[in-house]
Amino acid sequence: MNRTGSRCLLAACAAAALLLVSPLRAQTRPDLAGADRLCEAGKYEEALAAYQAAIAAAPDLAAAYSGAGKCLIGLNRVSEAVALLEKAVKQPAADAENCAVLGQAYYWDATRVMNDPDDPRAGYEPLILADAETQLKRAIERDSSLHVAHYYLGKVRVLLERPAEAAAAFLEAARLAPAKFRAYKLQAYCEGAECLDQAGDPDGMRKAYADAVAFDPTDRTIYESIWKLFGAKKERHADGLALLQALAKSRPSAAMPLYYIAYFHGAMEQKKEARQAFEKVIQTAEGKKFSAAWARLGEIYFREDGDEKKAETFLLKALDLNAADVEAAAFLQFLAARAKERGDLGRFVAIQEAILKRQPTNGQVWNNLAWYYHDRRQLAEAAKHYKKALEYAPDDPVIKCGAAKVMNDLNRNQEAEQLWQDALGIDPNNVDALMNYGWFLKKHGRPKEAAEKFAKVVEVDPGNRRAREELERLR
């Protein structure tokens, strides 16, 4: 056999040996990938079982202890997590993550004691937090890239009332965290900024917020944090406004800083400036797609200019951008109610239908249109709309009562009675349902039951004249 043939034979033998050895290794060293996926998906019970099986198969497998500890914390079984990890960190194979998860478990244990004055360990929180800090620092000494260890070190130091040190830990966590953990990374920046503000370091605080904006200027977390620091106290409004203006200047295309600038102007009773800021929002590339700004401007154009048509246009634009925009839909309903009050039912219907086009599962809008058709004695159309309203808002007693009235008018008595009963099952004190069900019972020769409904109305609303008159007649 030549040398080339010998090498090929050796390579083949080596490959065969690997095929034989690998399954054996897999049996003795469990693969935790599946358990990790379950844990990351929040399926803690299933993941815990997998980690426990791995520990049973390989008692020195450090990663299995960390995974099990995370699951126990996620299941709020903190004491068990502490016991498990205290055992794990004493093993020769213990790693940085074992220490980090034990530190987290100690942190949650301390918060539980702090929130329960009857806990027998009340008063020992500083000692538990000291243990948490020790384990988290140990984790970082072993592996300084563990961003979660830095983050929880910040949380511990907040409770120990050392804000400057907490800020340093939070900001290191933010720096180290992968970009894919966007929300967590931004939260770490914001908590660091809040700690720097508490520590009396305004320059550091501003830089932390600037770094957060540089990472992602679109996330509300940053601006809600700024509002928390500066919006609650009138004397801090000007400082909060200045900070936001600097952030807006650093990212001219960003909509969110301008949006919160408008709110600070509003808090400072500067209506003109607030309006201008909101108008600037929708002029930016991001703001053109920002439904909340369009909705807010719609409200401004109505309240300040009395321009209902322009208000409606902006509010509908908000719904086009975000069909789930609650504020836009609510203000459109307000405009529809105004139209109804002044007798402009055509406009009332037009607004309802415009909302429905964008929110086809809005049970309240189906209900409003059902009322309109019932009021015009278009009973078939009313019934059709009530059916939709009940489909999308099945637990609304007002809708059930309205639908019962239509069924009554259509002489669909069994359905009407069931709907009134269902309405009162949800709200036993609903006067409209009680009165109409009472009249239904009286009409169908059931005076005793009718009197019970009218008596209930008087109990709920003693000044209800019609209920008292009905009771007198029945007695």
C-alpha cells in the first residue's frame, strides 16, 4: 500500500472512531441547547426538567445549574434557586455564570424580603444584598463580558443606595449587551442615566441619554425615563426641555425627542410652542409615520381652532398609520357624539363608518351604528349591526340591552329576554336593562316579575319617577 493509501486509511479509521466516540460523549455530557431554547421562550417548567435531567447525568455540568437557576427565578421559586446555586458555586467546575445567577437569586430574595414586612428575615436585606454583590463581582472577575452580571450589580447597588456605582454598572451592561437585546440595552442606559442624576452628575446623565439615543432614537423608553426625571416637578421642566432639545439637535430626523418637547411645552403652558413642536414631528421622516403626533394635532386643531374637519382628517390619518391608536379613535368618537347632539346624524354615521373601515372589529362602533339604524326603525339593519357588536364586544351589557330592544321590536321574544338576562347577569344594576325588561315582562303578562325589576330600579336609582309609577300601577 502506498503512502497516500495509508493516509486515507488512517483518516477513515479516525472518522470511524469519532463516530463511535461522539454518541458516548453525548450521553455523558448532555446537550443543553434544547433546554436553553425552552428557557429563552419562557417555558420554565419544561426547561427546568431538562436542566435537572442534565444535572443528574452530569453533576459537574456548570451550565445546567445556571439554566436551572434561571428557570427557578422565572417561576418565582427563588429560595430553591439560591439553594441550588449555592451548591453549584462550591463545585470545582463552577463558572462565572453560576456566580452571576446566584447573585441574581440573592437580589430577588432581598427584594422579596423588602416587600414583605412580616418576613422573618426583615432587617437582613443589607446582608443578602452584600452576598449578591459579592457573587456578581466574582462573576465579573471571572468573565468581565457578562453584561447581565453588570446589570444586576447595578440593581443591587441601587438598593444599597450607591447611585454612582450603580450607574457605572448599568452603563457597562448597556455597552456590553448585544444589539439584538434592544429593549434591555436601552433600559440599562436609562437606569444608568437616572442613577447619575441621583448622584448629582448632570453631565454624565446627559451623556448616558445621548448614548441611548445614538443607539435607537425611536424608542419611548428613553423619553419616558426623561419625563420621569423632569416631568413630575415643575421646577425641573426647563432642564428636561433643554435636554430634549439637545437630543433633538443631535438627531434631526428623530421624531420622538420633538414629540416629548411638545409635552414639556404643554406642561409649561406654552401652547404655541407645543403646537409647533407637534407640527415639526410630522415633518420628519420618522414623524410622518408616527400616529400619536397626528392624533395629538387633530385634537389641537379642534380645541384651539375649532376646525372639526381638519381635526377629523388628522385623526383618521393617525388610524391609517396605526389602526390600534386608542386616543385617535376616542377623539373621533367625541366628534361623532358632538354631531349626534346637534342632530347631524349624517356626519355621526360618516365618522362611525370611517372608524369601522380602519377598525373592523370595534364592537362599540358597530353598536353606535346599530343604535342609529334602530332609531330610524331600520330593524333588519340594526339587528345585523348588533350581531357584529356582540361578536366583538360580547361582555358589554349596554350592547346586549340595545340588541334586546331590537329583538323585542322584531317580536323575537325569546332572544330579547335572553339578551336582557345576559345584560343583567353582567351588570345587575343596569337601569336601562331593568326598565326595558320590566316593560317586556309586564307586556307578556308577568306582573310579579316585572314589579321585581322596577323595584330594583328604585333601589338603584331612588329618584327614577317612571319606575315608581310602574310599581304603583302593578300594585
